[in-house]
Amino acid sequence: MEGGDTAGFSPDNRWLITKTGAGALTVWGTQTWRSEIAIDSVPNVLTPWSWHFSPDGRWLVVITAPGDIQLWD
């Protein structure tokens, strides 16, 4: 992807997470390709910085600037 965009699959391939250059995250269900979770970026307030899926793909951890941690089930 171009312009700082990134993407990654969960370990079980049930989810695809995409991040735009503006910092917004979207989690897509790979069976339906529908958006399941959308996390917008708010400059200087909430910027998704990193994400990690649990090994079983059930949990998504999102680390945001200024250092908050969000846990999604």
C-alpha cells in the first residue's frame, strides 16, 4: 500500500486490519468483507499507533498516542 498505509491479517485469518496514512484503523471480517470496527484518528488527541492480535485472533490490542491501550473483543 502507498502513502504510509498498512494492513495485516489476524493469526487465524478471520480479520484484516487496515491503517490509512491519516491514522484511521478499520477491522474487516474476511468472510463478508464488512467493516466490523472503525477507529478514527483525532490529531493530538487519539492517534492509533500500533496494533497486535492475540495468537488466537480473538483479541485486538490498539496502542494510541498519547500511550493509551484499547482492548477489543
